[in-house]
Amino acid sequence: MSEREAAGRMVRLCHLYPDLMNLYGDRGNVIALAQRCRWRGLGVEVTAVGLGDRPELAAYDIVFMGGGQDREQELICHDFETVKGHSLGEAVEDGVALLAICGAYQLLGRYYLTSAGVQMPGLGILDAWTEAGRRRMIGNAVVESDLFTPPRTLVGFENHSGRTHLGSKARPLGRVLKGYGNNGEDGQEGLVYRNSVGTYLHGSVLPKNPWLTDWLIERALRRRYGEAALRPLDDRLEEVAHRAAVRRAGG
Ligand code: GLN
């Protein structure tokens, strides 16, 4: 896509619950998405959507929701049940590009059972469920993902007590090389469904994994405009950041 083709194209980004769901730099994901669009000459509009707001989420191109602790998750869970759940479900089925980190990822599955024994119903969009374990899974993680051709690594920081298990139809985002991933047992990390990605990787994850950022942007553009070959950017700095994070994780 040339500068001329990009002109006039607009990417509508929805940041869900920015005040409540924002751990370990998750907000940086919105900055990375917006900036990589702008560098390519695409227009960007970022809308913050909070508790009680009732937007039509399928009208957006990209929806982002960061991680949060159990207390925040309970508030979101209630808002999903009473206000936004239906709209978010429709958006995902309609192919909106969605990135859900950690606590958000958990709430898109069937349920999340906390260490205090509270069972929060999830949206059930993703074929996955989460139950808290006694030990928190904390540290830098490296994952190999075949979402890309050729496969690429993804790096990030994880901190969760929830163990997520995928149903038989769910496709993991990647295979854990370092760290815990979904549950510390089956070697899987995250989940991909339609144009939605759920992952435990904070960090923020997108600035140092630009191929994942571009995957989301490309999916979003394809849905709205039918085609989208993204112009490559000079990613030398991002590559350096990625490699440094891999080294730090001991990968
Ligand atoms: N409260 C959830 C857990 O501990 C999610 C935490 C997070 O988003 N980092 O599993």
C-alpha cells in the first residue's frame, strides 16, 4: 500500500477500560498501533470506552483491552454482562482485530475462577477457561508463533495466577520457549480466534513485537477495505528491543 493509497484511510481504534485495565505498560500497545498506522500515512482515531458506555464495537477496526487484577476484572465482568458483552461478541465474530492481554484475555473465555474462589463468568467468545493456581507465574517469556510466515518469536512479561486451558477447537498463539504461557504445563501461550488475539504477554508487548502489531493492522484494513499490503517500516530499533528482551528472558 503506497502513501497515496493510504491517504483517506482511517483506522478506528477502541481502547476498552483504559483506566481500569492497564498493567505493565499495556497502554503502550495503543501507542504502537496508532504510530505504525501514522508512519504509513493512515489516519487514526483512538476512542477510550469505559464502564457503562454502550458503543457499537463492530464499528471499530481494532479493539484493545489491557490486563487487570481480580478486583478490576469483577467490575468489567459486570459491565460485560449488563452493558457491553453482546456488542463485543458481535464485533469479534464480525472480524474486528482485537488484542486482549492477561486479565482481558481471561474474561473473553468461558469463566475465570479466582484464588479467592470467586467464579466470574466470561464472555465465552474464546474456547478457553481459567482457574487460579497457588503460585503466580511471573517473568519474561519468549514464545514462537506461526501466526507469521516464517514463524517469529514474541517476547513479553507475564504475571498471573490464572491458568488458562484451551478447548479442543482453540488455536494457541504460540509455543512457549521461555516462561509459563497459558498454564505452565502444556507449552501453549495465548489464543487466536478470527482476528482476535488473547495473550498473557505484557510489557508492553506490541512495540517490541512489531510483526504482531502489523498483523492486527493488516487484519483491520482487510476487513474494512478488502485488501491491505502494509508498507514495510524501518524496524531496526524494534528488532534491537526484541533481541534485548529475548536475551533478558534467557532465550
Ligand atoms: N488477575 C489475573 C491473574 O492474576 C490477571 C492479572 C493480569 O492481568 N496481569 O491471573
